[in-house]
Amino acid sequence: MKELTLQIKPVGNYCNLNCTYCYANPFKENKFHILELELLDEIVKQAFEITDNLIISWHGGEPMMAGLKFYQNYMKIVNKYKKNNQKVVNMIQTNATLITEEFAEFFKDNNFIVSVSLDGDEKSHNKNRLINKSLGSFNLVMRGIEILRKNNINPPIIATVSQNTYDDCLKNFQFFVNNGFKEIKFSPVFDSTSDNFSISDDLWSNYLIKIFNKWIEMKNPEVKIREIDEILMWYAGTVNSLCSNRGMCSKWISIDDKGNFYPCEYLRSTHSYGNINTIRLIDIFKSKPYKDFVKKINYIPDKCQKCKLFNICHNGCPATRINNDRLTHNGIYVYCGQRRRLFDIIDEIIK
């Protein structure tokens, strides 16, 4: 296999924050549990047996709750099994509240790509990203970012956009730029079509058009915005690394703290490939659940078959496809309209 991505959730959905919009709330762990090193050893060993290019995305919950010792042991495991011609890329998505000097030094020394969840300025961030029911996490997050920067890591940030922060669009974008963030990723809340946080296709289009216009006005090519880069790369005839663009679900495995395998964390309630104790990684790709899943995600609706963008869009994330206002694998990507509209705007400007 040319490339394999493992999304490892070392503490499952356990987290030290209590974010109001968290999609993982239905699966919140009642008991703190860390992935056993013996299971991690077997996962890494089997991964290097089937690919020379391994990407590991450390996710949660809050993956840093596994502790520094866990990740130090993980690197020992990698060094035990990785051959000279093999590569491993480590990415970690964190809320940054647990960053210490020691953790930052470890990330730097081992070339971890660290991304931080930060929704905007203090007022916007603290609306949803809470330590408890009333105390916001903004100051702890900024302290963690400061420690990372002291260790020459200027992290990309992922800003979750919900209905109650939607109107702060340009204010928060300016906050990010003023505070030296060079890579900005926006992520709309999408858990259902009717909850109090989710962003509709029209709202998301308007949001990104405002960001795009402001970005053009700033004339600062050092500031990279994922959702704009996405369209610019399409315009150039290439595809960025987002899994929702590349149609790469079949090369992606999510693993929880018990060693259970899923296609993706967003689909864990409907799909399972088994457990590391009952099925080998290589055998997943031959199994009936895997083949059934691939068949589902490869379904191409009529609208997509006629769309000029399909070969670079791939109908977005399978977990967010809608048909008759219901989530379904044979629907259309919920933000299909946003992608088409932003593409057309950029197309018109460039022409």
C-alpha cells in the first residue's frame, strides 16, 4: 500500500474540556482509559508491514491526556519497526491547554505537526470551548500556544464556526492575523440538519466569501486559509490533502483507545472493522465490512456525475452527505453549494 493513514485516539473521546458543540458527546467516555502500549506496538508493527508511508493523526477527545511518557514510548516503538526506506508523519490535534515545555520540546524534536483548536478572540472562543459549564479555556489555550512558539512551533489553528460565533467572522479572522497565525482552518459545526449550532450551506458560503474578500484585501500571501487554498488548488487542477477532497476514505483507519477499528471517527456508530485482537490491519482491506463501506462511499449521485468539480471534490465527506434532509451515504455533500459558489467566484476573479 503506497500510503496509509491511521487516526489514533489514545484516550478515545475523553477530554478535559466540555465544548458545547462537541460532536463526540453521544460517545463521551465515562471512564478515562489510555490505549495499552502492547496494542499500540502491534498496530505500529502491522502498519509498517503494509506501507512505507505511514501517516498517524493523533486525535481525541484530547490526545495529550495520554501523557508525555505515552508518546515517548510510541517513538521507541516506531524506531523499533521502521526501516530506513520508510517514512512516518505524526500530526496531533490538541486544545493546547495541556502544553508544557517538555511536551513542546518533544513535539519539536520528533517533528510532530501540531494543530491547535482556537475559535477566535477570548469572547468568541469562550462561548463554546469551556473547561466546565461556565469557565472558558481561552487563556490556557493562548498560554499553550506561547509555549509552542518559544520552541519554534507556530501551530496551524482550526477555528470551529457555530451559529453563536457566526457573526464574529471578520473580527475573529483579524484576531488570528494580528496574533501571527499563518495557517488558518475553518471548520463549520455539522452534526445534524436541525441542531442549534450547525451551519447551513448558505451560511457557510457567505462566511467564506467574507473571509476570501478580506484575504484579498489584506494582500498577505503568507496567510494560508485551508478553505481558500482548497479552491485555488482545484482551479490549478490539483487536490489538497483534505480527506474530504481526495476520496481517500478507503486508505484511512480510525483506532480508538480499546483497539477498535473504524473507517473514520465520524462513522463509528454505523461501521466497525473489528479489533486489533481479532483482525490484522492488512486483513481489514479484504473484509466484507470494508468492501461494503467502499461500495457505499463510491456511490456517485446523478448531480455529481454531471458536475465539473467531481474529480477534485469527490462529493465531500461521506459522514456529511444529505438526502431529503437526512444523513445518508447516497446523498450530496452538505456543503456542495458552498464549494461550487466559492469556485465560481475565484474563477471569475482570476479570469
